[in-house]
Amino acid sequence: MKNEITIHTKKVKFRTAPEFYGLFFEDINHAADGGLYPEMIRNRAFEDSLVPEGCITDKEQKIFITEHNWPGAFNHGEGMDEWAEAVLPTDIPGWYSENAQMELLTTDTLNQNRKAALRVLFLPHGKIYNIGYCGIPIEKGTASNFYFMVKSNCKTKITISLENTDEEICGQSSFLIEMSREYKRYDCQILAEKTDYNGRICISSEKSCELIIGFTSLLPEKTFKNHGLREDIAIALKNTHAKFLRFPGGCVVEGINEPNAMRFSKTIGPVWERPSVQLMWHYRATNGLGFHEYLQLCEDLKMEAMYVCNCGMDCQARNGGGFSQKITQEYLEEALHALEYALGTSDTPYGKLRAINGRKEPFHLKYVEIGNENWGPEYTKRYELFYRTLKKAYPKVIFISNAHTEREKLTTEFADEHYYDAPEFFLESGNLFDQYDRKGPRIFLGEYAVNGGNTIASMECALAESVFLLGAEKNQDIVRLTAYAPLFQNANYTAWKPNLIVFDNHEVYGIPSYHAISLLGKYRGDEVLTVDEKVEMCPPTYRGVSGIMCEKEGLEIRNVKINGKPIELSSCIYGEARKNQDTGSYHMYYGGERHRFTGKSKEWNEAFESFITDGGRENNALIWGIFGEEELEEYTFEAEVKMQKDNPVTFSIWNHCPNTDAGCNEPRDTNWTVRSVRNQIWKIENGVSMTRSPHMFEKPLTPEEQTPVTIDYTKYNCYKIVCNHFGYTCYINDKLVDQKRHVLHPLVSAVAVQDREHVYLKAVNVDSHDLDIQIKLDCSVDQDGEVEILQGALQEVNSFECKNKISAIKKEIICGNDFVYHIPAHSVNVIKIKK
């Protein structure tokens, strides 16, 4: 038998990590308002159309631009272009009127934290209405609770009604409001008598009057454990069997700039007193889902809480950096207050505030992450300040670093690593953690997902991620926490793909990765067992064209061949290549091709181009030429190159640009970019040769991974790369100088864990064929066993029309201490064996 797995139940490696499988929440894709926090009124605080603090906008308000030159979609508060195009134009996003006039006020607001109010002049029986998040969901027999804060110039009868798409009343409630110069709150409950998920909520007046509305809300009466969150989405979280929740982000922690960065104090107390913030995912949030609600959700789901605090920085990926010392100190105080709110007794200032907000006893908060995706010297000094101060105040809390700050000689309990890549990376990385230093920090896989390749949110992605997770499970002594990212996608407000759970205003489903993670997380066991594996191995498959990059002008290239045949330069991704007709050599220069972005508004395209080229996001000095057009798997590339010592040269191998709609939904370049192309490289810099596969969050190469080379810079040298399925070898003047060997991945990956009664064998088959596996155990077991299987074709996905197309099924099997399991093609399996 080719594939054999032997499980040693008496050779325990270590205990399982109790919170190995977790979740990561970030308010992205309208995940909070209109999602997990089931507010049905969009723009309930009337602030969506306000230009974000610290930003400017174009004449048509298509975009806003931060002081760091990063552009976000705005569309007068409707958000991304496609969101705005899906609704009728209105001056107040989400709101419309009939026989009434609306006006936005920025004075005389409800309280000091509210930036706007809505002034309405009603004619008799006039009304205003809100269309919610692609419709107000109306379902017969369900109740919803409405309230608003309002002042009126007269006494009048107000009717709150739910209407369907035919403007038929599906439920209503009426009450009298008094004439008042001060805001008063009015509440009512509406029982739906019909069903229409594309409805609207209307506010009408019996007679002419002027109302100033300071805040509105419509929430379902029935929520998860009566704590205000949407029940079906919360149940989807519960069914993952996750053991911790990381919140509130993600990039929203840093914000588009300091005024919109995450402050704990903005997310507690009455929701109408919580300041709104403009998120970098192109919409404004009212923070109805705040710190208190996150902690309550963790308790309701029996998950540990992991709070991510801002460490005095805004988003470095969007040209941000460190705040001033004074403001950084404010964020440190915010973090201290947040921990006291969660953990302090009710006689502490913030513990008392928690009690006022309805919770006398402290919550449980086990983990705190200091910052999000921050790096470099600015982060290092802030991490040291925050860690030292917070650890002294709360020594029992476990603190997590964004980076491997132990390399800077700083105390680091956990290091957060993020991996977004193509399936091949995850398939090759099943043994990534095998060689990690056991004396180093423990590892938190804070964000990971297949977000590139030929498919997204598919079975192919779930398989690759499962191989990666089983590799991490084998190393639970050091990899203690994992979380797929992002978590939620409102199907009608998508700013990032893929996401683990997809929903609209009344339905929800999980992508195949959701079902894979839920299956693996369901069977945790107590101990990780030693497993001997004899399985078939195979290399990854890469396909693409070849290219050469340099960072300065002056590189000369001639006599380029692929498989011995002369080949011409087919395009320049950056820069310009001018051919000398006498010598036949290409000379590389700046200029030439420029970024041209498409797919969004003209204003956003041009602003994003400016951000990329002038804002430092990409190397403006990069010159990148592509040779040939046919994508090949195995080939030999040769070129004579004359380079300068101070001009690093990179040979780019298997350049391929996947045609998938994944990642950040921003303007797209009509040409390839460093961000979009999948490739592998051979780089020569400062007399050193190195090979690698570029990744979003890559580790620095060790000295052992760099090879000194001697080059005569006065003449052309012949560079040759021989590429095959097992890697590539690099030659200079026919002398082997470097190579990269692909990591062969097993057709079947496996890990075994046990508790007192059962052994659980988790196995993933990435092959396109069913395989037989000989399974042996060193203990006697019952013959009656069962297996849960997640299986499907690589390209298959789940959808609203077929929510569980890819989902686990149970089967009974015959076991023994030596038996054969027929593992299906393209499947994730958990075999439950009773001792």
C-alpha cells in the first residue's frame, strides 16, 4: 500500500492548545451595522454624508482623500461606486421623502457626539422613509422595536409603518408626540403582518409640522440570547466550535487617520452617545457593536476574548505612521481604561461604568493584542511602552505582538503572523512551523486565507487551508491560536473577498472554508499523538512567463532565449525598454508605462493612481520587463545581462496574474502590478544571490539562505534559469550559483489527537483521485467507527441558492487497529475511532 498512517496513542507529543481554533471580527463589508449588529435603518444617525475628519473630497464627492493621500470611496456617503449605483439618488443616504422636505443639520444635534440631525417639514400625511441595507427585512409574525429622539414645533400624530415593495402597509404603530424644544425619545413596537425582505420603514405625520430627528433605530425584538445581536449570524459563529474571538479588527483599529482610529471610549455607553467613525472600508459606522457587546458575545459563545488596542499608530499600509508622543499616551490610557472596564471590580472607575451599563461582574478577557499589522522602529518603541505598562497593570493578561519583537530583544509572549496567498503556498507550508524555535514566542496565526489563485471561496481554498492548519495542529506546542480572516461579508456591501460567512438582510451561509474549519475545530481532543506517515508526495504546479526587474536605470539585456529559441521583450510592466538596433540589446529606463486604474469612478481611479505612484506604496524606481507571452510550466530561460553593482536585478519566474475577484475591492490596474502578480524570484543584490517566493508578510532571509557571488560588472554575463516542477536552478556563465527547491506536499496530510475515549484522525486528500490508506493503531479499538467528510470539486462554492453544497456529512465505517480507509478525492475527513 502506497499510503500508510500509524498512530501511536502511547506516544503523546503534547497537549492540544485549548483555543487553537478561533475567529477574527473586523467591521468590513458592513459586518456590524446591518449585520451581526442587526440595525435595520441605514444612516440612523444621519452622518454618512459628512466628509470624514481630516479629509478632503472632490467636487462631486465621489471620494475622500486622507492627509496621507489615501483615497476612499465616498459617493456622498453611499460608499463604493457599485453600492451608490444600486440605489436612487438622495441627499441624505438611505433616506427619501414624499410630501415632505428633508434638510441635514450640523447644529442643534442630539448631543455633543452627534454630528448631524435631520430637519423634516411634513405636509399633511407626508412621510420620510428609509430603505435599510438593501431593504428592510419584513417577516410575517416577527416584531421589531423602533425608537427615535425628536423635537417638534407642534403636537401631532406620528405613524411608524413597514411597507413592502408595492407600498402596502405590512405593520404599523402610531403615537402622539408633544411640542418640545428639547429632544424626547419615543418608542414603539411593530408586528409584521406580511413578508417582504426588500421593504422600507416610514415615518409619517398626520398634519403639517416640523420635526428635528436626532437619532433613529429599528432592531428585531428577537436577538441572540436577548443581547441585541442577530440570531442566525451568531448561531453561525457558534457552529464553528471556535474558542476565542479577536476584535474589533483589523485595519479599523488603526483607522483612515487618527480622528477615525479606534478608541475604546467611543464604543461604550448608550449607542446614541457613541461617536461614529469613518472606516477605511468605505462607510461610516455608529459603533452599536462596541467593546461591551463584544465581551458579552464572547461570553454567550463561550469563547475567550482577544482585544486589539490601537498602540498610537494609523495604517502604515495606507502611508500612516506613529502619532505624537502626547496622542500615543492617550491611546495607552484608552487601553488601560478598556482593561479596567473588562476586568475591574465595580468599585473601580471603569468597572463602575460597566456596572452602569448593565454588567456588575467583570468579564473575562484573556488576550490583548498591541496594535494591528504595525511594524518597524515606530511600532517597536510603542510595543515596548504598551507591553511594559499594560503587563504591570494586568500581569495575568496574555499580550500579543504584531511582529517578532523578540528579535529586538523585547519580551514577546505571542507573535502574530498573517498569511494571504495562493493555494500553492498553503499546500507547501504544511511543515512551516516544524523548525520554529521552541524557545521563541508562541505563534498566533491571526489572519490567513487563500485569496489568490484560480478560485476564491471554493473547495480548492478549503483544502489548501486545511493542509496548512493540520501542519499547525502538529505544532500546537508553539502555534496556539489561529483565525481565518476576514469573517463576514454582507453580500450587498462587499469591499473584500473572500470572507468566511456571507449574509444579506435575512439569510446566511458559510463558504467551504467555514465548513472545513468547523469540522476540524469540532474534534479537538486532549493530546496530540505521534503519527508515522508514509504517503505519496507531489510538487506544486506553477505556470507563467519570465521577466527581469531592476531598481535603477542602465541595465542592459540581450540574446534572450526560452528553451533555446530567441524571444523578444513582450511588454514593460513598469519603466521603458529601448532597443539598440545595432547591438540588439535592451536598455532599461524610467518612465514609459504608468499605472492606469479602471473599474471605479474616474475620480477614484486617478486618486488611487496618485496614491500608488507618489505615495510610496510601490517602488517608483522599479523597471520590469516581460519576455514572451506563452505561460509555461517547465522551461529554460537565458539572457545576457550587463548590470551595475548598485542596481539590484531580479529575475522573475512563472509570472502569472490570476483572474479572480479577490482581495481589496479597490481600483484595478489595467496592467500587472507587484501586488497582483504571482511569481518566484532570483535576486542579485550587493554581491549576494537569493531565491524566494514573494509573499505579503514574508520573513527576512537568513544568512544561510543567501549565496555570495562574484560578478564582472564591466561585461555581459550569461544568466540561466532552469525551471521544472521541482523548483529552479540558477546559473551565471554556466556555473551553478543558487537554486530553489519546491517543497513537495503530501497527497494526504494527517494529524491524530485523542481524548479518554476516542482517537480522532484528521486527514486531507488533495489528490483528484480516491486513495486507500492503511491505518494502524497501537491499541485495540471498536469496529464501529464514523467519519465526517467534506468533499467537492475544486471549483465548487456555496451560495444563497445552495448554502450547503459543500458541507460535512457523516458516515459509518468499519475500524480496527489495522484497517483500510478509502479517502475520497478532494476531501477533508475526521475519522472518529472509539478505543
